Amino acid sequence: MPERYDAIVLGAGAAGLMCAARAGQRGRRVLILERSETPGRKILISGGGRCNFTNIGAEPVHYLSQNPHFARSALARYTPRDFLDLVERYGIAWHEKTLGQLFCDGSARQILDMLLEECARGGAELRCGEEIAHVDHGDAFTVTTRSGCYSAPALVIATGGPSIPKMGATGFAYDLARQFGLRIVEPRPALVPLTLGGEEVLFREISGVSAPVVAEAGKAHFAEAALFTHRGLSGPAILQASSYWKPGKAVAIDFLPDRGPGWLVERKRTTPQTTARSMLREALSVRLADILAEKLRPMLDPDRDLGNQPDKALRAAGERLSRWEFRPNGTEGFAKAEVTVGGIATTELSSKTMEARKVPGLYAIGEAVDVTGWLGGYNFQWAWASGVAAGEAV
Ligand code: FDA
């Protein structure tokens, strides 16, 4: 006979722990089944070990999804302030780093311990090292693992997405969702470095150089740092743009966001005896300035005085610097992706409760769902908010 619970949560990550805590504190008898030997592994490595646990400005516009309105309800009902109140109740010291990103002063372990304590307060039972063999659905959901058999009228899929398989990430959520006839939006790596090939491999020579830029992909643009790497492009601006980037398309970088495209023409009037190279070296690091100067060569001579160059060439060079198009040949894939775009289609779920419309009692939350946040605490906020939405409903 299977052991009976009110709800079984699959996955002891950010969303699953939050959901189990909330459901348990509502008096539900909850079991959490986790495949790894320890819970919350991604929480522990997040934010460089300090966990960027939310973003105080998190709004639906900071999320990608086939239905951009889906996240609205859950995010409105459990806000960054709500999570911050919880953090403060536990006396966890925090600070705002930049752009509304909140981090622990101490360690990400404090966030995980807090969630585990919240689960314990709700009486939720956590079992780690549980490999799920199969899930059956009759009157209730029955989950069979190597070590046992458990059943409940409510089953929550909180097993995340396939980003960073080294951390135990799997596509299990999608397999299970498909078993129940739920549609999956094609998953792809997001918040991931982009790789360069062809002539653009030259930029690999300046691996390690970073610059404040505006990076644009599709209709989105991000004013943050870009970093050249030995494989291509990274840094927060690029990671953000990668979520919007489509294979074959360009990522445009404005290397001089504080100067307009007519900048070099203006400098020709005020300082005609300077060169484009020295102007670039003034604005950017020498290695980046030099590679860009060389790349501008077909348009102008970077070592000739601005006064001796036609306005047209200077304007064209200024425009190029404001909108330098890179054509990445790929990404560094799920192995390096912080999150996954795509997942269980939101059309299959209630935005209020995260319950599957055609399978009453089945819920999906967190990264498993086709809702993906920007870099900067937005993904955890979605995990908390969707976890609470389901935790209130099961
Ligand atoms: P999550 O992946 O956290 O949890 C899923 C759980 O399910 C895991 O414990 C996994 O082992 C388990 N599981 C998988 N398959 C299973 C199976 N078959 N059976 C049972 N259990 C199974 N976000 C943010 O907002 N701020 C930040 O600072 C960071 N930093 C960061 C750094 C790095 C390196 C990464 C990779 C990611 C981040 N993120 C982040 C993103 C954030 O970690 C992510 O959005 C959340 O962890 C998603 O929470 P979930 O609970 O949905 O999945």
C-alpha cells in the first residue's frame, strides 16, 4: 500500500520548498521527493554563493513567456516585499547590490536553511536521494521510487529545467508533463554566453576585456557590462540579451552609449588633430579600442587626423560603434545556461493556482513552466511566487 499524503511535491529546489512550506503551514500533509542527495543545490551556488534572492522591482515585464500576462497574477499575490519580510523575520542580513538586486550579506545557505525551517514548521517531510521510477494517475497520483510508493490527490511538478545538468538538472518535468498530455514550449538555454565564429573569432583575442555597453537582441536592450571571452561574448548585458536572441540573428552592441553616432564628426570640429584610435582609447580600454579601430579600417584610417577624414566616413564609423552587429554562431548551451526559456506551456495551467486545466490535482511551478526571468533575482521571485500560488491551492 502506498503511503498517503495530501500533496506530493517533486523537487526540493526554490519553488518546491516554497510550495511545500506554504501547503504544510495550511495544514496539508506534504511529502517532498528530491532526486539529489541534498536539497536546494542551485540556491547554494546562486549569486556567487550569496543568492540574489529577489529583485525589488520585479514586474511581469521582466519575464519571457509565450503568454507575457501569465505570471502577472502570482507575482502580484506574492511580491518581492513579501519574500523580503520573510528574510527579515529570520534575521538574515541583506543588501541591494545594483538595479534592485537583493543579496544576502552572508551566504546563500541562510536562504536554504530558512526554506527548510519553513517546511519543517509546516510539517512537510523531505526525502532526498529519491529516483522517481514512474507516476501513475487513478483516483490519486501514485509516485513510485526505488525506495517506496507514495500517493496523494495533488502532485506538484517542481523539478526545474535542464540548465546545468552537472547540478542534477533534468528534463524530467517535460517528460512528466507530456505523460499527462500537457504541451511543452521548445526549451532553449537562456542567460547564457554566446559563441563567436568566422571573422568574429578575432574578438577572442581580447578575452577578459569588459565594457559598459547597451546590448540589443530582438526588441530587448540591456545597459550593463559585456565581457569578451575565449569563446565569444558574456557579461550581464550579453546574458540578458541571450534570452531574446534567436539563432542566425544579430546581437547589436552600442560600445559608446553616452555618445551619439555623430560623435566623431563633432570631435573633428573641436579637435581635428586627434585620431579615431586615440578617441577610442580615451573612451574604452586600449585592447578593445585597438581591435575596434582596426575593424573600422575599411571606412576610415584610424591613425589619420580626424581633420583629414571625410564627415561621411566619420559618421559611418560612429554609427558602426553605436550599433556593432555580432552574429553569434551559437550559445554555450544548457551546460552554462543559468535558466531555460520555454517549458510547460502556460496555456495548460491556471495562472492563479498553477493547476493543469485538463488534469485536476496536477500542478507545475518554477523553472519547469514557460516563464523565464531576467538576470538579477527575477527567477527566484518567480519560483517563490509560483510556489506560493500552488501551495495555497493544493
Ligand atoms: P531548481 O532547479 O532550483 O530545483 C529543482 C529541483 O528538482 C532540484 O533540486 C533537482 O535536483 C530536483 N529534480 C530534478 N529532477 C528530479 C527528479 N526527476 N525527481 C526529483 N527531483 C528532481 N536566479 C535568481 O533569481 N538569482 C540568482 O542569484 C541566481 N543565480 C543562479 C546561479 C546559477 C549558477 C544558476 C544555474 C541559476 C541561478 N539562478 C538565479 C536561477 C535559479 O537558480 C532558478 O531559476 C531556480 O533555482 C529555479 O527554481 P526551481 O525550484 O524551479 O528549480
